[in-house]
Amino acid sequence: MSVPARFGALREEWERVDPPRRPVLLINPRSGDGKAARAALADRARERGVEPVVLGPTDDLATLIAIAVDKGADALGMAGGDGSLATVAAAAAEHDLPFICLPAGTRNHFALDLGIVRHDLLGALDAFTAGLERRIDMAEVNGRPFLNNISLGVYGDAVQRSGYRDAKLQTMLDTLHEVLSSTAPTPELLLTDDLARRHTSPLVVLVSNNEYALDQPLAQGSRPRLDTGRLGIIVLDQPGAKRPPVSAWSAPSIEIAATAPLRAGLDGESVTLLPPLHCTTRPAALRVRISRHHPGASPSALLSSR
């Protein structure tokens, strides 16, 4: 696969690097409806000199990462969903090892923003043998790492439901309907924006590792950069609020107060977090590598460069 010439300027931020000597690739065979297994990813990794570690149903990912690092791994890769990517990326950042994302999940949002061709799972393996490297930011909420975003409110409630992964839009709409029609008390959520306006019990709060492109209709689901050292914050207020329904800004950190534990989506995974939530960025914390044959720029980055 060749890289289109229009990506040339964007790729200048990437540096060619030598292959690692003892790379390890962790594989979740259940992600993406078994995408990695269908591609025989473990076998293809071995052919490239990469040690595959396939997660069993009862395996603990953090334990497997620790074993790999103790054995001398000098690069860590993950083939799985966005939630498991963050766990491996955090370990790579802690040990200053390069991190390689394999798009073996369902949505692969992080791979999209990193500039990886999401349908080219086997081609992404070339990051181990013919890679480009750069540093990007990570983010944390109360010490828990995330690569994409943390979502609260309606979305945070929706991801808790059993049918969410199979019918995301319908589950979201059902949850929104229940929230708007219910008279039951809900935990009060409070945060202050960059104009010193207080947002109380908003419908949705999204805090992202760098900002999403909101002014590009063709690429609203992606981030033009992953290295600004800032969080993106989007708030959707309750109907009737005396302000625009949607507020968006960026900041290096933000604190969110609440009256009870908060259900949230953390890189798409369902979690419950204890308030207050302190979200912060870790600038240039993570070394990432991609294949030289992949663009290295998100859709919104490409549109911004035109």
C-alpha cells in the first residue's frame, strides 16, 4: 500500500526508526467479532519476529503486560478494542517503550485518529518492522488512562446497558427518552466552562484526549491532532438552559463534581467513577509507531491541511 502524496507534509512529524529487537503483541481474540483470529494475526506476527500473546477468557491483561516487560520487551503492541489499547499504552508510557496499535476492535477510533488504515489489520503489523514514530498525548481521569475520551450523562448511562454494543444508536435514543421523561432524581453533575459558566446536570459531558473537529461536517468523529497538550470538552445542556445548548472548549485539565458515583464510558468501556473527577492531560507521554505504508493523519487533519 502506497501513501498518497497529499499526506507528505503531515508525515514530516513522524520519524523513521529501526525495528525493535524483542517486540510483543498482545491479542484479544474476542475483539471485533474475532477479527484477529480470522486474519491469523498471531501467525503473521511470528513471521515478522514479533512474539504474540493471545489473551484467554480468564487472563488479566495487566499481568500479561508486566510479564512481557519483565522478560525484556522493547516494544508493546495491542490488537483489541480501544479500552484495552489504553491499558497497554499506559504501560508503554510508564516504561518509555514504543506502542503499536493494531485495528482489531469494532470501531478502532484511536487507530483512525493516529492515521492507521483501519481495514488493513495485517498491514498495520509493519509498524514493528518498517515503522514511523512520534510522541502524542495521553489523558487521565482520577489516575485512569484514556486515549480517546470519557463520556458522562446519557452516553455514560447507555454504555452500561447490555444491548449497547449491538445497537448503539437505539440504546442511546432509548436512554435519552428515559432521561427526558423521568421525574426521578439524578445525581447532580457540575462543571464550569472556560467562560466561567456553571453547567448543572447536563445531558452529556464528553472530555477527550485533544479536541474533536466540530467545524468539519465530513470529519466530526476524528481529532486533527493528538499532541496539543489539551483536553477537548463538550457539554450538552438540558433543554431550557439559558445558554447555547452545546458548549465546547479546551483546557489542560478540568474537574467535574457530582453528588453520587458516576456511570461513564471510558474509551467505550463501561465504568463507575467516584467524584470529583479530575481529568488531565499528559503531554507527549506516549511513543507511538505506525506502518510507513499508512497515512499517519486523521481525516480531520487531512481536511485541515487543504
